[in-house]
Amino acid sequence: MATQQSDLQAIAAVKVGASRQVAIPKKIHDRLGLRAGDYLEIAVEDDRIILTPKALVDRRIAEGLADFKAGRTLGPFHTAREAMRALRARKR
């Protein structure tokens, strides 16, 4: 398979399924740190399909709410300095 982009490092041939689904090869999936439920932006550039991992705000909000419900919180803080101190202390 020829490519015009010299920065492509992982190339694989995949089959389009009956319902237009495409499986991302494990090496590429792992390299990008993708997880089930992640979103990909899809674009067409010339005759190529470009998939770009995207973090949607709704998902991050849901993760934050889950952390809050599970008690994984710090604070409240009255200043940014207090918050930074608590984060540094927790890191140790």
C-alpha cells in the first residue's frame, strides 16, 4: 500500500464489514491508547479517510461525576495555592 505521507508509521489493511464497520488493528489501537467507548472524528481528505481520537466534553463530565460519587475528591479550596498544595501532597 503506497502512502503520500512520510510520517505514517503504522499501516494495515482492514476489511469493511457488512454494516460499514472497520476494526482498528491492535497495534494501532494500543499505540493511540484507545479504549472501548472512545470517540473518533472521521474526515475525508482527497481519497483518504482520516480518523482522529477525540475526547468529548460529555464523557469527561461523566468521568468527573463518577469520581465525585466514588469519593475521589479533594477540597473545597479557597485559593489556587491551596489546591496546588493538596495535589502535590497527594502525589507523594
